[in-house]
Amino acid sequence: MPRTTSSEFKAFLKLPSRGEIKRCYYPFKLDTYGRGCSGDCCYCYAKSVITFWKWDAKNPATADFQKIESALYKGISGFGEYAKLFKDRIPLRIGGMTDCFGNYEKTQRVTLRLLKLLKKYDYPYLILTKSALVADPEYIEAMNPELGYIQFSITTPYDDISKVFEKGASLTSERLKAMKVLADKGFYTAGRINPMWPMYKDGEMAGDPLLRGVQRREFRYFDWSLINMLADAGCKTVLCGFVRLSTRNIKWIKEATGEDVTWLFDPAMKQSHSALHFSAKEKKWYYEKAKEIANARGMEFSVCYDGDEGYETFRYLWANPSDCCNGKGKIRGFKNAFDFENPDFIAKQK
């Protein structure tokens, strides 16, 4: 029997409130672990928020599988708080705030049992992960390509960079190999370049007149080779979302790398809660270039949530303007998505 942790993750099933529910087509979450993630990425915005409570990268709170099983049975049977969402088969998002395929899953196996249960119920789901574990044979056996949409977060083409910034996650090369395995098995896969890091200081690529002729200082993290790597791994959709950093993130990055990355940002773009964002003009340049390369390699492109003002600004780049994740019409189980503006909270297939 899998061992249990000292902390139980009780809020495993939820529909977020506030802004997220208004800008995510798949906000219905089921996380098997919480308040900790073995990836322990120094740029992680979720970690910077959760730190207010308790973050344990090695031993996160773990959901009780029997309670998960009971919640799904009740919901699919038409009872409970989320009965309407289950009835309309809104896909479950697995891995919202914590990677549910982290190192702890190797002993706990809660995610594996969840996947088997979803296969039994023929229920759709969206996986977000930085772990190659999802492509292990027993996990592939537990999943169904007609139900599961696998999104790998891959932010840099360089293993040495991923090892520092995403110290507990699988290396970039390992994630790409896992993606290729799943793609070859018929799974629809996406590459999440999220966060997308700039190659130079804000304003340089979009053509700020004040920076023309100035020798560029390069930031080694992201480059366009990553999009070609995704294509070679069988990726079908590229999803981008630009980096934003809290004061905690800046501190953690400096501790991990010795570098103060605030030089990349325009001080005028400093947002509330001490978070640093890139300008919309600069993001536009990167997104349009990424879309051009992705489309040339036969992949579709979209933009994940990019700040309240950027959400609508970049919708014209989405492959499907009614689904930023681009799952509808690609996977049999992805017929309905969440839409807070619809009285029935359903965005029908378009």
C-alpha cells in the first residue's frame, strides 16, 4: 500500500473564484497533491502565492484517493456541488497549482489511480506537467487518447538551464522524449512555453527608438530552437504565456543563479503586488514570431492567460478564438468548455 503523508490535501476538487474563472476555459481542477511541488521552479508564480501558507517541495499534502473516488461518483451520478459540471462533462484540469506527476507520485500513486478512474468513467481531462513520468508504460495504459490532453510545460531548450530554474522537474530533453512517446501513441500533446522568457531587455525586439544602435545584452534562457524541438517531438499546439515575477521569484532566481533578472524589465511596467511584467508591445513581437515558426512546422498556436489586459489583446493569435488551450475539436472528450458568461456555464463546440 502507498505510504501516507502527514498532511492531507482536502481541497482536491475545486472551481476557482475571482479572475481565473473568467479567463480559463478549463478551470475545473482536480489536484491529487497540493501546497508543494517537486519541480520547485524558482520562477513559479503559484509558489510565490502559496508560500503564504506552507510549501513543501519534497512532501506535499496528498489527497485521499477514497475521497476522490467518492466525489467523482457523486458528481457523475448527478449529486453534489459540481453535479452540473460533471453532467456537461467539463474536462478536469489535473496539475493546476502542483505537478501531479512529481517525485512523490512514484510512491503515492494517487494520480495513477485517478487516471484509471477517469478511464473507467470515460471522462475527459487536461494534464499539465513538467514530468516525464506521465509517459511511463503504466500511465499510458491508464490513459485514453480520446479523453486525455497532455500539456508539457517546457520553457528552455537547454538542459543546464532547466536544471537550475526547474531543479526538481524532468530535464527539457526528458520531457521532449516523453512527449514524443505519447504523440506516437496517439495522444494530443501541447508544448507550454509558459513562462516565456525574453532573449533581451524589454523594448529591444519591438524596436524602442531609445535602444536602437545599443549593443544588446543577451539573456540565455529561451531561443527559437525550442519551437522546432517541440515539432520534432510530435507537438500539435504551442501555448505561450510571458514571464511575470514577484519579489519572491526575483529573490529565488538570484539565490539559484546569482543573477538579478530585474534588468530585463522596464521599471515603468511594474505592476501591483510588486510583480514585474513585460510590455504588451514586446510580448506581441515574441508571440507573432512564435506563431509564425510554429505554423511553419505544422503546429497550431495559442496564448495562455497573459494578464488581464493581455487576455483579449492577444486573442487574435489563438488557433481557436473560443478555446485558448485549443482542445475542442481535437480530442473526442473535449466537447464542452467552461464559459462564465453563459448562463449554463457552457461553451458549446464551435
